Amino acid sequence: MGQRMATGVQLVGKPKARLGKRLAPYLLTLPGGLWLLLFFLIPILFMASVSLQTGSLEQGFQLTWHVGRYWEVLRQYHVQFVRSLIYGSVATGITLLVAYPVAYWIAFHGGKHKTTFLFLLLLPFFVSFVIRTLAWQFILADDGLVLGTLKRWHLLPHSFHVLATSAAVISGIAYNFLPFMALPLYVAIERIDRRVVEAAHDLYAGRSQVFTRVIFPLSVPGVFAGILLTFVPAVGDYVNASILGGTKTTMIGNIVQLEFLQNFHYPVAAALSFLLMAVLLIGIFLYAKVLGTRSIQEYV
Amino acid sequence: MNDQPDPARRPIDPALLRGLTQRRYSRRDMLRFAGYGVGSAGLAAFLAACGVKGSAPKASPTKPGASPSAIDFTKYYGDGKPAGTLNFANWEDYIDVDSKGNSPSLQAFTKQTGIKVNYKTVINDNDPFLAKIIPVLQAGQDTGYDLIVITNGGGIERMIALGFLTPLDHKFLPNWEANADPKTKNPNYDPGNVYTVAWQSGFTGIGYNSKVVKTPPTSFKDLLDPTYKGKVGMFANDQDLPCPALNAMGFDIDKSTSDQWKTAADAVSKARDDGIVRKFYDQSYIDALENGDIVLTQAWSGDIFIASAPKSFGGDGFPEMKFVFPQEGPIYWHDNMAIPLHAQHPVDAITYMNYVYDPKVAAEMADFIWYVTPVPGAQSVVLNDLKDPTVANSPLIFPSAQDLLQAKQYKVFKDSAEKDEWDSVWQPVYSS
């Protein structure tokens, strides 16, 4: 009796398992897919539709396929647009220069305290983004902790200031996005097979040659991911510009915020967001093309 | 010394207080507010429109400027009996607070009327707050607030034009009728006070650090002078920068033409490009002034009073900070109480509106808030009953008729086309 039942289950079970097997990948991607649909695809389609609407808050907005809006917003805000791309690029460059040696040192010389060092690197970032930026505002105040002291010792002219300059905004962005660069770099460098490095030494490569011809090329996936993770949010950032900036440091994120929340020009804000996204996506595709998509897949 | 108020009146960090007093959301609120987390009011409108429908009836908004006699108030106020709850949305530091963090005037209100007040300091800025509630109102739902405080010069006009405010039945407002400052009655942005009554007012003038700036400034034009190059602050909004600039150049704010706007905007842009203006600020100008980042700036009267008052008195302890009314006149603005459409407890809200126009209550609040109360009768109460001559005699809190003579109002826009043109001139100045 027991055996018959068991075989029965087996007989029925086999095709079922096959069906499950075929469905499994779809079922497994379902949560992610739904997530993308709900929180990315629908909002983005909605935003695209808003960007092509005309009207005002009072009269309501109608979809009129006003494609000219994209040209209008670009003409009106191209300065802030280009500025954001420049600030984002420079800040990303700085994070790369700062984070690479740190990640390299932790990966190769961190010894058994690697995790501790990584934790120390991340420690400041447990504090909220805005609070950290406000702290810089306090530290770098004209008569504050640093500049005030240097001015009292007559090491700096009295009119010298850091806040309210492009440099302050770029440094703020670089500081705030450092972990996004440092972590992928660390992961990539840490994964490098030490025997390859030893082999390079055995083959009479100098220290700089080992770095330029072996270590750096092997860490490129980390560099790629780090730049991607830093550059994209850096370009869209508006907190640093509004807290650390002055005149002529407005970024595109500030403009989107202004158009959305102060002027209630939803279509303008939507068009700007869309343009920014398009520019970033095109940039990333070009960038991936140059560095080779293989390296992304390798990394992922 | 004993006529000074209790030094422990403002002991709690406002930020902490805000954290402690955030509105607790009901489950229905959670659904409704879920959309905002994404930071997109438009998306919220979309979600609200297709997702979450409220139970509030879709009342047709009253046309702006409708005469009060034509309004059927029973539609809004029912039988005129309070429901016992008031959800009040206000700004930070904008009500009297005792050492325990409670508001004596709110407690007295509850005691007197039996209405429990959920007081929430959720408004940090007019437009972003309105950006949150407007999509809800567009979906025909209750915002969760029965009483809101919104500044004139854009926000309150927008709400009136959209028809998103409940008209006020003046039979509930005898105290207002009797005690309100005539200068705040019948304002240009709400003729006949159909939708609003003033909460507090203030001045946009000039603040400076008298330790550095030895000759007191007299006009907005002094901010364009290179003497304090790089140490000058201005406001970054569509009223507080343009109106004083136009006014200083002798243009009538309300009747000014777009050519005059450009003239004034060019003068400010030049000062910016010459490096005279350090930054166009939001509320953070006051920190910059106290830090020494700026020494001469556009300022709001109450902020400078708080900055200059001694710490023992509840101020920030910077006696060198001074405020001047520019000779061309300050800008006199008003924060207004209003009841959003579809509010659940409109009778409670209007009962409270009337309550704060009792001179005793107004005095109690004025003695803490330090902006301009709309109840002139409060001055003698502050002086004689509360024994606080510093506040009672300050022209920043109880301005003289002379001070008000020169005062100008924010620009009221004819239509959104005029506003857009105004923005196209001024916005590039302050968000360069």
C-alpha cells in the first residue's frame, strides 16, 4: 500500500517538477521584476508623460506632446547642467585618487585588521548625509575652527574663505561619496591573486611595473563600478550645493527641486530629470563600450 | 531682574522637539502619505488619484473672491459644534512653550473648550509643504490638518486661487472683529478675509553685525556696496529678494513693469558677479550671520531679535546683531491661519482662530514667538501683566505706527503668466 502510494506520487510528481523547474527562474525574478515595474517603470513612464504636458497647477496639466519643452529647459538651464557634469566628474576623479591608495593599502597591507580598517573608513558614513555636510559648513566657517585659527596666526588673508565656492561643493561631493568608490575598489583589489603579483616580481618587473601592468589592470572592474556608483549620484546631488555652495554653484538637482517644489512647474522638472537620466545613461553606455562590457560582467 | 521671564523657557532643542512632536499617522494617513516617500508630489498625485480614495465627499471648491453672504456655511461648519479635536500644522518655534515642552496657551485652549489639539511643526517652508498637501486636495481628500499657517506672497494666494481653503464664517470670529490690527484686516491677498486671518507678521529688512559694520546700513542699496565684499547675504526666494530691491530703487512693487524688474535684477546680479554677495540664503542666513560668514544681510525681524537676545532670556546671545528698517520701508509680510478644504474639524479650527485673538492669549504667545502679533492690545498685557518690557517696547514686536507707515507688502500676481515672467527675471539672479 505504502509503496504504491509512493510510486504514485513519483509518477505524478515528475512532470510537475519539470514544470516547476521551467517556471523557477521566472518565479524567482518575479519579486525583482514587480519591484522594477512598480517603482521604476511606472514612475518613469508617468514622468515621461508629465514632461510632455502643458498647463499650470491652477488649471491642471494636459498631455499635449510638447516635445519642444526639452529644448526649452536645456536652453534655460544648460549652465547648471554642464556645471553638474563637471562637478560630478571632478568629484569622481578626486574620490578615485583618494580611495585607490586607501583600498590598495587595506587590501595588501591590512593584515588581520582589514575589517577594522574598512569599518573605520565607513564609520563617518553612519551619520546622516545632511548632518555630515552641515558639519563641514561649521568646520569651514570663515571665522570657524580651521580658518579662524589660521587667520589669527596670519597664515591666511582675512578675506579668504572656502565656503560658498565651487571648490567647497566639489570637495563636499567627493567626501560624501567616498565609500561608493572605496568599497568596490577594495573588493576588486582584494580579489587579485597574490601569485600573479609574485610571478610578476619573479619575472623582474619593478614595483611600478607590477602596479601598472598587473595590479591596476586587474582592478579595473572595481574602478569601473566605483566610477559608476559615484558619478551618477554625484551629478544629481543638490545637498552639497545648497549647503556648501554660494553664488554660481547651483547644480541641476537644485533646479529640479526649485521647479518641482517652489514653482510647481512639474513638466519642466520632469523634463530636466529625464534629460539628466538620458545624458547619464548615454555616458555610461559609451563608458562601458570603451572599457569593455566584459569587465562589468566579470565584476558582477 | 524679576521682571525677566523664566530663563528655562526655551530649553529644548527645536530639532529634538520636532522629533518628539511629529504627527502620529493613522493607518489611513499611512496609505495616503505612502507616495511622498519617493519625494515626488506628482507621483503622489498620480497614486492618490488612481490608488487611494478617501471617504471625504468631493465638495465643489468655492470660487475665489466670493462674497461671504453668498456662501452656504452650513456646508462647511454643519451645526457649528466642535468635534473635540484640532490637527494644527505650524512652523518651528512658532508658539509659546514652557520648560516641559508644552504650550500653555494650547493647554488653556483645551481646558476652556474641551478641544484636544494635535500640534505639529511640520511646515518648514511654504511651497514644499503645499506641494505635499495640494495633490491630496486635488484628489478630493482631507489633508489630515484642520488648521495650517501659510505666508502671503505666493502660498496663500495659490491656495485661494485653487479653491482649496474653507471660507471663514465670521460669526465664529468676534474676537478677531474686535481685536485684530486694522492693518492686517482686509489684506490685498485676501480681500474681506474670506479665507484667512493673520497668525503673526514680520518684517523683511536688514540685519548686520555691529562689531564689524560700524556705520549702520540705511537702505537695501547698502547691500550692493563693495565695502563688505563677500560678506553680504541676500534671500533666495521670489519675494524677499525682488520686493526690497524694487522698493529701494523707488519702484512701486505692485505696479512695477517687467523693465523695472530687469533694472533691479541687473543691479543685484552685478553685485553678485562682483563678488559682493556671498550667497543667496534660505533660513540659514541667521547661522551664517552668527558664524561670521556674513556681516550684512537681508533679514527677518524676529530672527534678529532672537539672535540678539541674551541666552538667559531665551535668545542666541549675540547682542551685536542689529536689525534696521530700511529708509525706503521694510516689507511687512503675514503668516495666515487657514482651514484646508475637506478638513475634518473645521469648527474646532475656527474656534481656535477666534481664541488666539483674545489679547491675553495673543500676549502670552507674542512674549514667546517674538514676531509681530496681529493683536495690538497684547502690548499692554505683555508690559503690565507679563512684566516683560524688553518685548513690549521692541519695535520689532510691537511696531509703531511710524514704522508701519513706510512698510510695503509682497507682490500679488495678476495671473500665472505674470508670475512666470517675474520668475524668469528673478530666478536666474538667486539660483545662478
